[in-house]
Amino acid sequence: MPLDSLGANLFFQLISARYERGSIILTSNKGFGEWGELMGDPVLATAVLDRLLHHAYIINIRGNSYRLKDRLKTGLYYGSPNGKA
């Protein structure tokens, strides 16, 4: 879900406060190029990503979700196996 202006600014403050002081583990299903739209401000998104990626190890995981895979096995989900209904 997109962040409103207050949420985006609070997220930036959190990342800035942690920058070079401690580790951050962050997961997202959005690519870096989509963060500007997600945060409603491409400049703010760039500043957040600049801090997050400065000393980052990026692990890109592709494939079906384990949760979705389990639901498909139990028959609780009737969408397509790639997660798109």
C-alpha cells in the first residue's frame, strides 16, 4: 500500500536514525524503481534508498511464496500457482 506523506516522512526518519548505527533487515515485494510511487515522493524515496543501499547486501529471491505454496497444497487457495488470480 502506498504511504501517505506523514508515513513516508516517518519511514525516512527511521532509516536516517539507523543509518550507519545498526543493521536493518528489510523485505519488499517492490523493485527499487517503484519506491517513488510507493512513497509518493521520488526524491524522498531516493534518499531512503541511498541510505539503505550504501552498505547493503541485496538478496533477490524469485519464485513462488512458501505461504502460497502451502495454501495451494491444502486446497485453501484456488488462484493460479504464480499468485495471480
